Amino acid sequence: MSPDLLLARRDLAFLLHEWLDVAALCARERYAEHSRDTFDAVLDLSAELAAAQFAPHNALSDAQEPQFDGETVTIVPEVGAAVRAFAEAGLVSAAMDESVGGGQLPHVVQQACFAWFQAANVSTSGYPMLTMANANLLLAHASPEQVARLVPPMLDGRWFGTMCLSEPQAGSSLADVATRAVRQPDGTFRLFGNKMWISGGDHELGENIVHLVLARVEGAPPGVKGLSLFATPKYVVSASGDRGERNDVSLAGLNHKMGFRGTVNTVLNFGEGRHLPGGAPGAVGELVGEEGRGLAVMFHMMNEARIGVGAGAVALGYTGYLRALAYARERVQGRPLAGKDPAAPPVPIAEHADVRRMLLASKSYVEGGLALVLRAALLLDEQHTHPSAEARERAGALLDVLTPIVKSWPSQWCLAANDLAIQVHGGYGYTREYGVEQLYRDNRLNPIHEGTHGIQALDLLGRKLVQARGTGLQLLLEAVRETVDRARGTGDEVLTSYAERVSAAADRFAAAVAAAWESGDPHAALVNATTGLEAAGHIVVAWTWLDQLVAVGDRGGAFYDGKRAAGRYFLTHELPKVGPMLDLLAGGDQLFNEVDPATL
């Protein structure tokens, strides 16, 4: 598949260079060896590799999902070839420190590069995504000795990584995690329990899989404060870093999914005694970080994964939009409404107003979503490399506020773009031949995993916006107002009118949050949290569109005209939808608390 049907390279160039000015990061010590040329070279390499190695087997790995014969998981061989090519190109460690062999790319550039692979084949890209997040957690929280043994093989592409949180009886309720960790005389632990929904949990793509497992040390208190994190490889790793005997981690079965099928999803048993490392049952695990702080450490990987989920949702929506656009320009059907001559030739369906509506809506969702993801990635760079300590702190705090939105908004609205791509294709879109139905099925997972919409809503409305006396909300409002002021300062009447819309929506959101929390009762305040999350997402993306339009200025040409059209659509057709949402949030309707489940 041509890279032109995966992502828009011109849009990436605008977002990175004309809007975010990522080349300015090269003035900082960490990125001093880079330039716009190196950034663009890695982006071009990613586009080519994604098109050549990831896209060709996307439909194949969906049709021939992983199989388990009771002993071994079988995955189509093209997956292994693709992830090896990814690792050989140095992309696993592209944003990591030079000290571990990394390329020290800015996170914002790395995120843009990885979007090509997610657009080409989100299932295959799941293996390196999880491995990179796993390695990043270890680099941040593991001991130097653990890093030396566990991380280099992952960066080489020989080992893979997972995150093991959910359990059959607990689901997303991590306070109910029951996996036990029994302390051993040598300082290791033996783990006993079951983990569910573990992506990449077992396969033969590499030599080992490092599972990061949340478990409760015997005697630890109940709830999340009793959880610790353990590196528990499929094969025990010796003190010298060599792969040793089989650990007591067993594959109980595979979960067969609606989409995202190429990423094997597993039920894992720890300590069932099928394997006896050191002659005894129990999966050998090493404590990562401090005992009792497992969830806090795990959030390093969870937050990275949440942004990765949002990025994947954008990528799937984006490629669906591009395919629908190409189809609409080529598919000839019908005549203009004003046309009176039945003998006149039919026109491309892109000439019909309702098809244009669907394409423009999709364009506003996917280009707005991509901008949102890249803004979040740039905040991560700011958090770690800005020369001002105050700026680093503010960037980190704003990123905390945006993370649930980055995860959830694209998962909802870029999925809507995939739905519209099917509709643009008509009956053909509902068949397998055109591929857009697979994109929808693949994207439908993203509102669910790494925390559902409801969980992200509780995080945003129940914590991120109100903790520290509302510091997070104030930071968000200040960032929006800065863009609003710049838009007003252009003197452009259209931009000024858009700025007033965004400003009013942001102020109304702040008032609605305050009204919802007026009673101080979380039970009442958070009953409509999901509505609040959806409103917040639309306001943040409207802010992002306004910011892009300021960067566009008065430049001419089809690309910039397209930006203006998409921004106009979002700010005049989508942003007004938040009004009823904010009325509901502020009004504090208690229907969902009051309704009797017996009546549902």
C-alpha cells in the first residue's frame, strides 16, 4: 500500500514544523545532534518501512488470527519479519538515551514516526509499542542491574514486553487484584495468580517475554496501596543476563476478538506448577521499584500506553479517511441535484454535498486528533528537557490533565471517522474487499482497553481537574486563553470569531465543573462524568484547531484551504454540541444514580 493512503505526509510536516516548530528543540542539549533533516529522514524511513513491511499483511493477520494448539502460539510469519525490520532500523530505542543505544529523538517526532506503523497495521505495531513502554518503565524505575539484564535484549528486538494488570475476577478494578507474591530467601518472589486480557502475552516472535505483573506481597494491605510490581519473564533471566529455564508462566488460552486480531490476547496463569523453575512451583519475579508502590510505578507504562491508544485510534481513523477520500474522488455515481439532463454523465461522489459532509467531518476528527496527540508528545519533551524548572513542572501537570482526553477523544471520534469511511464506500464499505470495515473493527477496541471512557472520565473529572484546588483546570484554561489571545491579536475577523467561541466554551466548562462539585459529594458530582469528558475533549480539540488556524494565517493553496475548511467545520458544527453537555453537567441530573437496575 502507498504511504499516501496511510497518513498525510504534508499534514505531518505542517504539524511538526509550521505549528509545533519541533526543530527548535535541537537547541537543547539532549537533541543537539539532530536537525529538521534528521527528523524528516526518520519520518520518511518510517513511512517506507510501514508501507513495505507492516501494511501488506494487515488483512492476512486479521483473517488468520493467532492460534494456540495447547503448547505453542502460531502467528503468521509476516508479523515476525515486520517487527524484526522495525528493530533493525533502530526504532525501538529511537527516543531513548544514547547510554542504552538510543537515538534521543524527541518524543513528538517518535510519536509521529510510530503513527505510520499504527496506520499500516495496528495489530503488528502493538508488539513493539508494548515493548517500548515496558523498557521505558524499567529504565525509569528498575535498578541499574535489572536494566542491564532486561532492557538491551528488548531494544535489540530479541525480547518483548507486556503489562499484566487485569484479572478475571477484577477487570479494571485494580484494588481487587489477587495475584500473590511470596518472598524468597534470595530476594526474589514467587507469583501465584491469573491475569486476563494480556496483549502479546505469549508468542514465538522472540527469545523471551518480560511480563510486568501487579501482585500483592503476602501480608500487604488490601486495595491499591498493597500492590507491588514484578518483572516476571517467560524464561528466567540469570545474573549474567542469559536466558535460563522456563518460568512458571503458562498460557491458559487466547481471547478471540472482534478486531485487532493480529495482536495475540491471552489468559496467563502464574504459578500453576506446570513449570518448576529451580525445582519448585511459582513464577519467579523481581521487585521493580519499592514494595507497595506498584501501581504508581505501573502508571509510567499505563500513561504511555494510553497516549499510544489515542495515537493508534487517530492512525486508524486517518487511514480510513484517506481511503474514503480516494474512493470518493474516483467513484462515479449520480448527478448534481441541479442537473436536469438524465443523459449527462454521472459525477464523482465527492461532488455530492452529503459525501463532502462526511469527508469534512472525518478530516476534522483525524487531523484534530493527530494534532492533539502530537501536542501531548511535545509536552512530554517539555517536561523532561525545558531549561526552566517551572516550565517543566507546568508541562507535566498539563500533560496529566490531557492524558485521559488524548486516550478517549480519538477513541470515540476517530472511530466515528472509520464509521463514516464505511458509509462513503456504501455497500462496498461493508464488504472485506475495501478494508475499511477492518479498520472500524480494529479501532473499536480503543474505547475499551487501557481504561474505558468511564474510567478516563472519573480520572479527569474526579482527579485531574480538581486536585490541588483545581490547578489542573487552571493550567488548561491558561493554555486555551493564550491561543485565544493570539487569535484575537491577528486582527482577522474570522479567527477572532472562532476565538470567542472557544473562549466561551472553555469558561462555560470551568463553570460546569464547579457546579457539578458544588455539593462536594463525589457520588453526585461524578454521575455525569462521561458527558464532562466528552465536552472537555471537544473543547480541547477546538482549541487545537484554533491554534492550527493561527499557524495557517493567510497562506494560500489547497492544503491551507483544507485546514481552514476542516477548522471551520469543527468550530461551527462540532463545538456547539458541548452546550447541552455542559448544561447536563452543571445541572447535576441524578438519573444514573437514581434509576433502579431492575428497570433496565
